[in-house]
Amino acid sequence: MKMFTRLLCALCLVSLCGAAGASGGDTLVYSWAGNAGGDLNPHLYSPNQMYAQDLIYEPLVLYTRSDTIEPCLAESWEISEDGRTYTFHLRRGVTFSDGTPWSAAAAKANFDAVMANAARHAWLGLTGEIEGTEAVDEHTLLLKLKNAYGPTLMDLALIRPFRFLSPAQFGPDGGTAKGIKAPIGTGAWVHAEGKKGEYDLFRRNETYWGKKPELAEVLIKVIPEGDSRVVALETGDLDIICGASGQGAAQISLEAFRRLEATGRFETGISEPRATRALAINSARGAGRDLAVRKAIQHAIDRDAIIKGVFLDVEKPAPFLFSTSMPYCDVGLVPYEHDLEKAKKLLDEAGWKQDGDYRSKDGQELTFEFCFVGNDAVQKTIAEVVQSDLKKAGMKVILIGEESDSYYKRQKDGEFGMIFNDTWGAPYEPHAMCSSMRVPSHADYQAQLGLPMKKELDEKIEEALRATTDEVRVALYKDILTTLHDQAVYFPIAYKTMVKVHKKELAGVEFPALINSIPLDTIRWK
């Protein structure tokens, strides 16, 4: 039955390829777990997919593969001595793909649209610091801040929300918060067509101001499951699989990656670590309120066994929330070692006594609800390993697998004992992720809410974001990351990598600077 299902899927993909384009020549066939999004609004989030927003819309400045900030829609810029005014000199001769000129007025209109919906973007520190913008002349934009904000250029380089839509495509209310007319940017690609549940087609923007891609079209097929994606690659109906391994959209299981690698039929590769897979432990709910319990969890879970058994040693163990290779994150922390007896001792000393399979204290059973996306095989497997490991220490774990919408709602509402809470990679780390910890937009805020020093922690994050010297930032981030580590709010699992598997006829397949991008700028057919 499984083989029949795979054959049926492959036949459907062949049919789709004939209907909406074919691989080879100037076309690349890729895949994603769902369609590119709703209206592909550059200033909003789900269901708009980041890869699609990145193809269509551009920022003022670009975060590159060499971990540097370089010019994009702004050719150059100056920063005032007090760090509160940025003067951007905009690139000349650029038009949106509908012919509307790129100008300071267009840039200001987009900033105004984002700030009109500022509450939606409160997770990003820059949003709270913008005082306003001014179009000085056709090609000069002033960005005025309330306070100095060190990561300004990093935040402007992100895929959303500070990217630029043609002002001619703003919604009927003159803004973007309630929708847009059409997804028109200045980027190298335009969204040509899409069919719900089947595909999205992107064509090269022939009026693009920069170096045009060698590919003319990219057909992105909707393939929700990794097994089906692998079948499509093996039968020739996909040209490439490239993305974060193990779970989610546009990805592949590590077992399948290793198998395809061994065949020798494809070019394959593994990136350097890009982000962190982690669990957040709720310090404001149930047994998670007890620091001894949170520390016991650190010692009870066998991280190395997860790396070997789930990630096949492709991903490396993550002893800390952020890799020490990230800016300001090498702060001399001491890892928690796997030590089951130490975990038991911590619980014994904290008064959690075991009578039977599980421990209790003052009539409260030591229980956690562990929430994950139900159809994510990797999350489910890790959850089962954690459940087994914690049971050995006398901790009961109830697994709750849900639809992704319910799962993300739990992250925001705090209705979890433990939950997956991966980091976001460069250029978000550590500043943007730390900034988001101050508001209930992700699991971090809720997980930290029970910490006695939560208010002081948030104040230190704000100080780090506003610091004007590296010396001050280094000291503050050391304090912030040490506190989070000592309070055992997170259990880091592995440093995420990206993998690629593609036809040997393709060249120039490089890993993108941003983990949520597709590296179409360098790909070509040999």
C-alpha cells in the first residue's frame, strides 16, 4: 500500500511538471510543504512564507554569506554620533516590477505602513525604537530613532517586516496591515502564478537592477511530506532539495539524506551549524517553577544519544542556547553534563520523593506536558526520547501532539510545560531573539515568566540593544546568557545544519546567508 501511494504521488508530480513547467534548461524545480502564502504581504507573517518574501522584496541593506552587512537598496549610509539618526543614500535607477520608481518617498511609505501596525512587530527591537522617517530628497532617507539601537542594520536586513512593496500596490486603506493589491517588489523574482495545493511559479524579474539570475523560472511544487519529496527527486521530478534537515517545509529526513548520499547519483552537502534546536521549560507552570527540577532535566536527558540516534551525527551537540560562534555568545559557560544520578540527587534534595514510577512533593506529582507539532516526525521522536529519559529520574512527561496553529498558540499563551523553541540563526542571534524574549510573541517570554529576575533580565536586554560600544554589549550579553543558563530555562539539543541534495547537472548550489532563504542567486545548469 505504501509503495502504491508513492507511485501515485510520483505520477501526480509528473503530471504537474507537464502542466506548470519542466526542469532543465532555464527552469529549476524545487519543493515546499505548502503554497508560498496568502497575498505575500512583505509586512506580515504566516501564511506568507519567508522564502517567497525574500525572492520578491529587498531590504535597504543585505546580510551576506560572509556574515557582513552590505548595500542593497541603499548604496551607502551614515550614522550620527549619538546613534539616533541613520542617513541612507538610496540606489538610483531602480524600479519595482510594476514600473513604479524606487525612491525615498516609496521607502518612507513602507516604513509608515509597518509602523502603523507596530504592535504586530513588537518582537523586533527596532520597531519600538523608530521615531519616524523623512524623505529628504528623491534619493535620501532619514531614519530617526528614539534611542541609540546597535542592531539597527541587522534588523533592517531581515526578511520581514522592513522590506519594500510598490506603493501602487498598497491596500485600499492606503496601508498594508489589512492586505495588499499584488506582491510587487524590486527583487530578482516575481510571483507569476500559483495553484492552491499544487505549485507556485516564480519568474526572473527582467527589469531587475542587479545581477540577474541565470535561471529564468523556478517552479516550487507543494509536497507536504519528506518521503514524497525524496521520491520526486529520485524519479527526476525535482531538481534539488535544500534546507534545514529533519523536519518541516522543504526538508528531508536525515535517513533519506544519508541514503541518497550513499547512492552517488546526486551532489550532496552539509552546512556549518546555523541555529539551535532547543526545548523551552516553563518556569511559571507546575513543577517547572522549581529550579532544581529544571536543572535535573538538564542532567537527565541524554543529548548525545539524541544526536546519534535521531540526527545520525550530522548535527552536533548544542551545550548552549546560542553557538559560541555567534556574536557576544562566547561567555565562558560550563555545560550541563548528562548524569542521571546527579539529576536524581537534585530532586531528592529539593524534596521530590519517589514512591513508584514518579516523584511527588506536597501532593503534587512531578509532571510535565510536552507539546510538539503532531505531524513532525523529528519532534515526535525527540519527545519520546525525552519522555523515556525523564522517566528514569522519576519525572512524568505527557506528550501532546497538535496541529501547528494550536502549537504556536501554546507558545504565545504559555500553555505548556515543555515545548520546542528553536533559535533563528544569523543575523537574528543573539539580539533579535533576546529582544523577542521581552514580549509574548514566542515561547521565550512565557518560559521565563516565573524567573524571579525576569524584570531585571528584560531591562538588561534593553540596555544591550541600546548600547553604543562593544565593551558594554559584551558585558551585558554575558550577564543575560549566564542568567538564562544558570536558571536552566532551555535545554539545547543540537546545532541545526542545512543539507542539499541535487542533480549533478546543477552548479553553483551554495547555502544561503539566511536559513529561511532559497539560494537561487548562484544556481545554474551546467
